Amino acid sequence: MAAVLRSLWNNRTARAGLLIVGLFLLAISVGGALMPYSATDMDFVNLLMPPDWTHPFGTDSFGRDVLTRVLLGGRVSLAISVIGVALAAMIGIPAGLAAAWYGGWIDQLLMRFADLLFAFPSFVLALFLMVVLGFGVTNVMLAITLVYVPIFARLTRNLALTVREEAYVQAARLMGQSTARILGREILPNIMAPIMVQASISIAFGVIIEAGLSFLGLGVQPPTPSLGVIMADGREYFNQGPWVLTLTGLFISFGLLGLNLLGDGLRDLTDPKLRERTTS
Amino acid sequence: MAWTRFVAGRLLALVLTVLVGSVVVFLVMKSAPGDPAVAALGESARPELVAVFRAKHNLDVAWPLQYGRWLSGVVQGDFGLSLTVASDRKISSLIAARLPNTIFIGLMALSIAVVLSLIAGTIAALRRGKLGDTIATSLAALGISMPDFWLSYVLILVFALGLGLFPAYGFIAPGQSMSGALYSGFLPALAVSAPLAAVFARTLRTALLEAGNKDYVVAARSFGFRPAYIFVHWVFRNALIPYITIIGLQIRYILGGVVVIERIFGVSGIGSLMVDGAFARDYPVVQACAVVFLVIVLSVNLVVDVICSLLDPKRAR
Amino acid sequence: MSAAVVNEAPLLMVRNLSTRFRMGSVDMMAVRGIDLEIQRREVLGIIGESGSGKSVTGLSLLGLLPAHATVTADHLSFAGRELLPLGEEDFRRLRGTHLAMVFQDPVGAFNPAKSIGWHLDRIIARAATREDRQGIDLTQSAHRWLTDVGIAHPERILPLYPHQLSGGMLQRTLIALSAALQPDLLIADEPTTNLDNIVERQIIGLFRRLKDKLGSAIIFITHDISLAVGLCDRIAVMYAGEIVETGPAEVLFKSPTHPYTAGLIETSRQLDERVGRLKEIPGELPSGLHRPDGCLFAPRCGYVTDACRTSPPPNVTLAPNHSVRCIRHG
């Protein structure tokens, strides 16, 4: 683990990503406590104040400090995305391993189903699920899960297929190890790196899905302050106080930039073809 | 001969996928909690009215029969009647009126993304490791990190409210005025295209660098062809295949982005219809929109596959 | 044959050519201090293990190395013209007209997106830019060359794509296309290494037939000295980026003077006789980064003395055409 972090640190892109993600996590975890305001206290003297030193992101139509709300909302949005993507990985990875290991009709069935989910625009899929299940935090998570299950399943299957015939897997098989042990101990650790890259990128896009759904009013519902909810709120009075929406979005972009850079850096490190090119 | 068989096979697969997809959409929709009749007429509606409503909307029989009727309607271009969004209007006419707008914005966004990414990706690959590459790849990382709906508002703030160059809201249908559609569609299309251009540019850069490292480039140089000629016919020509493949894969994101952006800019399209349907719990409308999106994605993928098979001699024909 | 042309000015003369690659902060010297010359219509073999710098030498002569490589030389003159001071554009004009190359991997040398006929048309167009080719039907001659290399019906393979042909077919095609250019100098970089045994023999036979008809000088790069002996007039043996022995092919093969040359011949003979246990030359090539002070071959040499390890061996001329870099002959 320490070695992985060190090699990440030596990659310029990954280092920038790590720094941004670290700063982002630090901000949403302790930043809220450091702010002198609460996310819900209304201040009717300071309605829709533009950004200044006391309110770096300005105030909203209830006089609430936008930065305080954004830091709290970042926590909510990130948690939704992380849980949604984690669920997707917990379903998609075993499904992909099963498809690769057993092949035959199991593989066909799982992959055709993934193809079907793939054929819907991801946002349409999420929207569709919200209509069926109803709006709210849990269902946004499930929508993110639904979008990413086929992606994890297909990626895992394709990766597992390439290592399935490797000598160490065959050796474990001949030694009579159980299927579960081979999949978990021999195959999974060897394909984990690209899956981690996918996970970091998925978490970034999961935040966008949450924000998009909530922004339309179809996702997280106020008063829960997710980033999408804050932006939807800012949309109501965009002409009078454009900073609420734009600065919240800027905050999201900042976090996503970190996750994307981290993903790029991880990919540089794990793709041998790219590594070869960077040394020459 | 082999080629027509390839296309025919793909078309058949498309039809099958749409059929299976429509069953899944239908069943999931059926499992949604709540009675559509109650949703449309209210809790206190008279039982006779509810019965009439159920008969009109094909809700009074067992679900396999419902699906059969719905499907036979869909095959004839009839998606049934809207429940609440546009009460009792034919969904097919709603879609017919809105689909061109969605396709127009989607195509415009795609064109912008292709132009931007061709420029940025080529510069990044040719100037690899130099300033041009750094600028292009940084812009790409930034582009991927911007939620398109947020970018819409930034564009509105700068180009509509600030500079007054483009309208902030409203879209003129291409059927009414092509120039009006291009003008009013520019900001929405630009917002959708930014993240796409970033993904395309990165793919193109990687593909160009990969093709440029191949032995055939050294071989081409050994024959003394001009560098620009080698770039076009060896490097770019071979990078084109992964580039076009990624466009096919990204069509889902283009359409996903269009859904949100249509609401923001007041474009009357399939995406905004689906969102309206979602708010009003108009199940037949949401169902119809989902199937239409499915057909669009699959058709685009088919076209991309055909283009790739023409570009890549190694693909089955 | 070499005796007949010995008095002419050499087609290609190389003096003290070195090639280094920039790798991060250090330079890796892949080729150092190479001297070569080749007469018109002469066939020169360059022999060495993989990693000995023979391919890099070939690419250096044609200016085909990537940007992070630097080639330096006191002389690199082709037909009386110094190549290194030439701009990239002038150097490019010589390739495909006066200079050509056949590669190790025929599959990788073709543009996978284009048909064989497309390659033929472009290469012909390239060859036609040479002044003394005006008015010659090069397409006709390319078809003749394709027939000559054993492709009975060239028109049948022209619409095909590279992946539809076997490696052997592609290599024949590439040789025919290069031959159709009628270059003054053709460099063949291990043209048979990626092919199976039978095809390898056919290709060598092909080169043997072509060399007189073609009228080009050929540099034939290979790791198999027995392949080179039947084909080449002269042979240069490379070890760790340096030429250790040069001489007429038969002389070198019958009575090698450098222990490394002798080792290569021994290995090759055992391969041919299918001896059960191979006697390889023990040890490994020194890396380009850490070189021994004295003779580069000393760590692997059976005749090594203390003197070998202290200073580099001199280059000794044994006969007008035969020189060796070994202390035992000094």
C-alpha cells in the first residue's frame, strides 16, 4: 500500500489528483466544523449577499452561508456516490468473475443483460429508476448502482478472462483449490488495479448523476442539502444571485478534477504500454 | 454479400434488443408502486370514471395482454395516450413533435465535440510533452470534470446575461428556421459537447501516439514519404478506428446530457418530455421515452459499427 | 566479386559512427565507433547477438531513429555526399529512391488499414521521383518483381489487406516492393527472423537470386552467421555496439580470428548439425550503461589475459580487407 502511494506520488498527474482529492476530503470533513455558520441558520439581514470575506461563496435567499452548505452538501453527495458505486462494485465484480469463470450460458446471460443496460443513456436509466422507486436519497444511490453494475461486470469479466489462463491460476486449479479461493486470492488481486481506476472515475460521475437528478428535482429532496439540491435552489434565483449555483458547481468540478486526475495517474501506472512510452 | 449479411445480422440483433428492452421497461414500470388511475384522477374519483380510465389506457386486462396490446401499438407507431402531461393526447404525436429537436441538439453537440477534439487531440499528440500537449490535456481533464448542467449556467451567465450574444432560454425548432435553430441551439449544444470533446480528445491523443509508435511508421519513413503524408495515411488513419469507436460508446452520455440541458434551455425535446412525465407520474410517457432512447442509442451504435467495419479491414464484413 | 570493385570509391563510407539514446538523465550508447564501407553491388553482412547494436546501426544509416537518439560520425558519406549535415528533408528525399530497408517483422511493416495495391502504388510513386527513372514503367517492373519473388499472380494479392496474407508472403511482397525501387543501397534488417524455417530458406534463396539482378548494394543484418556466409561478400561482426572483426565471408567463416566470431560459428554449426547439447558462448552482453574498461568481450572470452582487462584492444589490420579488434593479434 505504501509502495503504491509512493509510486502515485511520483506521477505528476496522480500527485495533483491526490492533493486535490485530499484537500476536497479535508474540506468536507472538517471544513463544516470550522465555519462560523450553521447550514440551516437563516439570516434575514444578509439575504443573497455576493461573495466577500465573511461569506466566501455568498449567501442564499434565506441568508444561509453557501460555503457552509456546500461543505455539508459535498459530504452528502460524495457519500451517496461512494455507496452507490460500492454497491455496484459488490454486485458487478462477482457477476463479472462468474461470467468469466463459468462461461457458457451464465456468461451469455449476464453479458447480454449488461449490454441491454448499456443501451440506455445512463442518465435515462437513472431517471427511469427514480420514477419507478420514487425520489429520495436511497433511490439516488440505487440509480447510481444500476448505472455502474454493468460497467463493473463487463470490465471484471474481460480482465478475468485474460488472467484465467495464466500459469499461476492454472497451478492453483491443479492443486485443487476451491473456485472461490482461486477467484478471490489469485484472480481478483491481479485485476484490481484497472477496477480501482474505474471506481475512482465512477465515483466522480456518480456525483454528477446525483447532482443532475437532484438539480432537476427528481433526486434528493430538500431540506437534505446535497450539492444538486443547493444548485437547484440557486437556479430559482439565478438572475439575482448567480454565485450560489456557479460556485457550488465550481466546487463540484474541483473535486471531480481531483478524482479524474487520480484515475489518469493510476492508469499511467498500471498500463504497461503507457509506462513504456513515458520512459522513452 | 458477406457485408449485407453482417448488416442484416446487426439489424436483427437491434430488433431483438429493443424487444427484450421493451419487455424489461414495461415490467419494471408495472412494478412501480401506486395506481396510475388514482395518480391521474385523484383518490376520491368515482369508480365508474376509474373503470373508464382503465379501459381507455389498456389497464383492465392481465399484464401479458397489456404488453401485447402495447407492443402491437408501438410497432404501428402508437405509444398509447398520455395520462397527465398532455392529458389524453397521443404520445406518438408528442414524440414526433419533439424528437427532431433532441436529434438536432444531439447532432450539433456531436459535431462541436468532434471538431474541438480533432484539433485538441491532434495538437496534444503532435506536441507531446510540450506546452501545447499540457494545455490540451489540462483542458480535457477540466472538461471531463464539469457537470454539463452547471456548464450550461456558466455559459448562460457569460454569453447570454453578460455579453448578450445568445438567448438564455428558448429554442427555435429546425423545422421553423434552420438558422434560428443553429443560433438558439448553440449554447445547449456547447454545454453538452464540452465533456464529450474532452473524452474524444483524450482517446484521439492516445490512439495517435499508439499508432505513431508502430513499426509501420518506421517502414513508411524508410520509403521517404513526407511526414505530413505519413501522419494522415498511416498514423491518423489507424487512430481513426478507436476514435470512432469511442464516439459510439459515448452516445449514451450525449443523450443523458441532452435530457438535463433541454430542461435548462427550454428545448422542447424527448428529454424534457421524459422529465415532465417523471414529475407527473405519467408512466406511458416515461415508458415511451425510454424505448425511444433505446432505439436511438442502438441505431447510432449500429451506424458506428458499420463505419468501423468499413474503416477497419480486420473487422468481419 | 569484391575483388573486381575494390578500386572504386565506396558507395557508403562510415567512420567512427556512434549512436546514443537519451534515457531520462543518462545516455545509453548503443553503437560506438563503427567503421564500415560498402562498394556498389556488394553484399555486406552485419552479424551479432540480439542487443549487439546491429539493427540500430542499420536504422542510424538511414536516419530512421526516434527523436531521443543522437547519431554522430566523422564521416557518413553516401555516393560521395555527407549525410549527417543534411537536413531532415534532404535526407528524406534519399529514402525510397536511393536508400531502402526491409524489416524484421513484415506484418508490422504494412499499414493494416490499406491494401497491398495501395502500398504498391504509393511506393511506385515515391520511386518515380528519382530523375533517372523518368519514362520507365515502374508498375510493370513492380509486377515483374512480385512474380520474381514467387508470387505467381500479383493482381490477386493487390486487393488484399496485410492481415489476409501470411508473414512469408508479406516479406516477399515487401522485398519485391523494395526491389522495384531499385535503390543503390538496400538494408535488410533480420528479414527472416520472424518467419519459420522453410520460409526462411526460401527468402535467403530469394536474396541470393536477387542480388545480381538488383544491382544494389545490400547490407544484410542477421544473428545467424551461417545464413550470411552463403549470401554476403564481406561480413562485419558486432559485439556490444562495436565491430570486432571484418573480413571476406569465406575467410571469416573458415578461419575466424576473433574468439567471439569463432564462438558464433561454433554455435551456428551445432544448430545445423542438431547437436543434442548446445555449446553456447557463456555469459551475457554488457549493458550500454556499464562497460568494462578493457576488451568488452573479456568477461566471456576463453583466451582472456590480464592485459585484456586493462585497456581496450587495438584494431589490427590482418589483410587489406580483414581487420580484428583483439589483443592476441596486436
